[in-house]
Amino acid sequence: MEWQAIILTKTYNIIRLIPRWALYILTGILGSLILSLVHRRGTPETTKVDPVPPLTTQSTIAGSSTTVAPSSTSASPVKRKGKKGKK
């Protein structure tokens, strides 16, 4: 335990000589590097996604087919213009 106290004391004596703004920059750089290493994307082979097969529909009438068109409505509420409140 004594050797740990000696090492920490020497480290503290060196670090307190560095200006605070430089420590902010250094710790930001170190944090950015560590996060980029931890959150790296996988290899291109592992991130491949199988394409979705095209949607096919069967009709009850022979010779005709129907397709489903994507809906143009959105899930978010529509903002309406108008009075915002009583005056």
C-alpha cells in the first residue's frame, strides 16, 4: 500500500503542473478515442442485410393482379393552421 501512495503522490505532483484547460482537452481526446474503439462497427461481412423479397399478392380473379401501394399518411399528427386561443 505504501508503494501505491508513493506512485499516486508523484503522479499528482506532475499532473498539477499541467493547466486545467490542457487537462480538459487531453481527457476529451482520450475519451473520444476510447469510445470510438469500443463502438466500432463490425466488418462489412457482418453488417450485410439480406434484401427483402418483393411483395406479391394473389388475386381471386384469374388474369388480374393487385399490388399494395404504400400509404401516404404519416404516423405523426398533422399541424393545423388556425386560431391558437381566445383573445
